[in-house]
Amino acid sequence: MYAMTDRREHKQEEPVRENPAAKPLPETDLKRDPKSDAGSNPEAAPKPAASRFPTAGDLLAMLGIALAAQILIGIVGQLLAAGFGIDFQTAAPNIQGRMMAVLYFISMSVALGGVLYYRHVRGGRGRWARFSLRGLNPTLLLWCFILIFAVGIVLEPLLRVLPELQLEIGRGFWTLLSLVVFAPIFEELLCRGVVLGSLRDRYGVTAAWLVSALFFGLLHVQPVQVINATAVGLILGYVYLATESMWSVMILHALNNAAAYLLMILVVTPESGHQSALLINLINSPGLYWCIYAVAVGLCAVSGWMMLRTLRRMKESGKNPARA
């Protein structure tokens, strides 16, 4: 009896041998399926590399697309018109206005579509235009409208030495439609929407403000317009950054173009004897002109300081930071 009990106890104490084949592999040796990990843990999914759009080359490419669209559509349009016996240079002002409106609408539609497609191919993502009725600020728009005229006066000594502007835009309803409706929509969507928005996402508000204004100026080609449009682009860019509303800059752009067209109609006519709408050519009193010039310089200086201060606050508050 004792011997049998002792044998059982000895048998129970005998160690059990482990089967190496049944031993689980260490966790590091298990093969994992990246897709299953990404599905169960979103943070474990590989993050796509940040887009390098827009680079300096991208900006030149977008500018080239916009200019090429305008040039090619313009050439094709004039050739078609010539086929019907219409010469744009000698046509009546209302015919010129109608042709310009049609060609401008087609060329800028192609330009905007081409730039957006290029942006997509280069990896540009996110919203490229912001619309907000809450961003409308009548006081800001009135101040900037006056500021645009002040900037034009300050630039007059430089604009006088540049080649004279050669621009046939016609007269009448179709010309007004191009200047007050088509131009503000297409140019603001392109320059403040795509260009400024893309630059702000990567480089921050200051770089976006400056470069988008230069892009806007170069889009106008002729030296007089390049200088003036760049300065106006700084004002429009600031308004867009301050209001986050495309409506604001479109309205301001339309008001500026309407005022310029009205001034051209009233002043630059054969009957008046004036070939330029510059204030320096319209005021016969040098003393009065330089008093107005001094006021314009003061307004531009104060306004420029206020804009820079506001942009600095935007940057510090992180309202429009550059993308990391």
C-alpha cells in the first residue's frame, strides 16, 4: 500500500516536457498585416507626406497657365472675328466691348480650370476659396476703397515714366460686365483663392499676402498695370485675410473697376484733350497737387502700419499659421 502511494506521488511530481512546436512565438516574431493594424488603430496608419505645393516653380507654372490661356484664346478669337470681316482695332466701341467680354470669359474660365487641375495634380488639397457673409465689413471696404485711390496717387510719379498703357476695352454694357462682374470673380478666385490660400497654408499670412499681390500684378502684363495692380493686390489680400470672405474682395474689386471705368469715360476722351486719368495731369495747380499727394502719402503710411500690425497679430494668434 505504501509502495503504490509513493509511485503515484512520484508520477505526479514528474515535470511535463514542453513541445517546442506548440510554444507561441514572441510578439515581435509575429507577422502583422499593416492593413489590419491601420483598420484597428487609425493612429498606426502611415500618414501621407505633406505636399510641397506650392513651390516657386508651381507659382510660375500657374502664372504661365493663366497668361497662356488669355493669349491663345485672344489670338483664336481675333482670327475668328477676322474670318467674319471684323477688325478688333477698328471696330466700334460697343463691338469691342462685346468681343472682349466673350474672350475674357472664355480665357479666364480656361485659366482657372487649368490652374485648379494643376493644383490637384501637384497635391494641393483643402478649401481654396472662402465665402462668408459674416465677413462683410462696410467700414473696412470704404476705408480700403479710399486707400486704393490714395495708393494710385502715391504711385503717379513712377507711373508717368513707364510706357503708356495700351488697352482697348471698348464701351458700353459688355465692357462694364467684364470689368465689374467677370474680372472680380475670376481674378479673385485665382489670386486670392487659389494662390493666396495655398501660400497661406504652407508659408503663413505674410508671405501669402506679398506673393499673391505680386502674382496679381504680373497677371496684368503691362508695366503700368503691373505696378498698380500689385499695390491694389496688397489691399485686396489684406481684406481677404481680415474677413475670410471672397465676397468682400469681389465687391471691392468691382467698385474699383467701376470707378476706373467711369473716370476713363469722363476724363480720357478726345473732347477733353486728356490722354491719361492721372491726377497730376488733371490739376493745373502744383501746390494743390502736392498737398493732395502729401495727404495720400500719410494715409498710405498709417494704413500700411495698421495692416502689418494686424497681420502680425494673425500670425502670433495662430489664426492663419503656416502648415507644419
